[in-house]
Amino acid sequence: MTRNQFELYRHVCDEFRAYVQELADSMPWLPAAQEKLRLARGYFDYSIETPVVYNYALDEVSPDDDIRFIFVADNPGKNEQKKANQRYLVGQAGKLAQGWFNRELKLDFRASGIILNKTPIHTPKTAELSLLAAETGAHRPEFMARLKESQIRMANFAFLLQTGLDSTLWISGYGELRGGRVFAPWTQEFTRLYAGIAPDKRDKVWVFRHFSMNQFAIEYSRAYSRLPATGEPLERLQKLGLENRARILGW
């Protein structure tokens, strides 16, 4: 990174960290709602430790690091919210991603990229954000407003980092991006931000399935034979990522 790029990066990280604290402070009732959800869903293998999670791995990036990818996953799960972790994609999905990057790209997944989420609010599984809303009781309107706001802020953080660092932005998971789904606010804001961006930067925004349960690896494997490219696999990744982006985001 150049000096200006690193200064921008640190500024975004500082804003992100402060926002996570602000978000957590604004919802003192959230841990109780998350605990209700945990028990209702029968998750007895973990406890609520960090209701709103900042990715502390971001603070370990140095100016000498070659950040080639910005990954945008969904939201912090069981492992991510542990106080000992407070990092994104450290569960099984992260391990699958690490293995695929080592094997196919000969890259270190974590050293070559930084990871954001579409919201920093924890649930065991992403689809359970809607169930969490039901557990907030009288606070539900406030929770829904905060959930939407968090997605808008995270879309802006992703945009600032991608355009500032000129890295490829890899959206991991598209099942909840469409209208009416959990991450529709993120999609709407993200699309608005990129409306006036030059094609060379837009073409660095790729959309794929999740790393979890080998969904991405399976998607890539199925697309491999029909996406000829001379510089495999990065050219194939771009073709597939842009194909998915046009289909899911509409641009």
C-alpha cells in the first residue's frame, strides 16, 4: 500500500471500530435477545460473548502488506464472536477458504485479503437475523432500524476500501442479497455507491457463493469448463464473479 492508501485504510478501520462500539452501546438489550435465540434454537455448544463484532485482524495489517482482495461475508457466527477470536471467517468456512486459496491460487487467504461483513451483529447462522428480531420484543422496531443502518455503514466501508486500495472486492454469499431478503439494505446502498464508478473499478467487484459447506468450490468447479481463460484461475474467477454480479445485483 502507498502511504495515502494506508492512511485511508487506518481511517476506515478506526471508523469501523468506533461504530461497532456505538452500535453495541445503543442496544443494551441485544445480548439477552441473542441468548433467547441461542436457547430457542438449541445451541448449547457456545455462549454469547460479543454481541456486535469488530474484526481485530484488520488492526494487524501493515503498509507492506499486499492486499489483493477485500472479502465481504455475511455476519459474525459462533466462532467469530468469541472474545478470544473477534475475527471474521475463523470457523469452518474460513478453513475451506484458506485451503482453496492455497491450493488453487497459491496465495495465503488471510495475508492477501481483509475481511468485512454485511453487518457486525452476531447470530449463529445468518438466516437467524430475522429470528433474532422476533426475540427483541418491544425493541424490535429499534433493532430493525439498527440492523438496516449497520448494513448501510458496512456497504460504505467496503466501498471506501475497494476504491481506495484498488483491490478486488469479493462478495461471499448472495442468497440474502435480493430485494426482500435480510441483506437487501446492504445491496441497495452498495449498488447506489457504485452507480457512478468507472468500469475498471466496477469490474473488480465479484459475487460468489459462500465458502461454507464447499459451496464456492462447487460453484467454481462447475463453471470451470464453460469459462475458458488463458490466465486461469483468476480470469475464470473474474468471469464467474461478474456473471453472478450481473445476475444477482443487476449491474
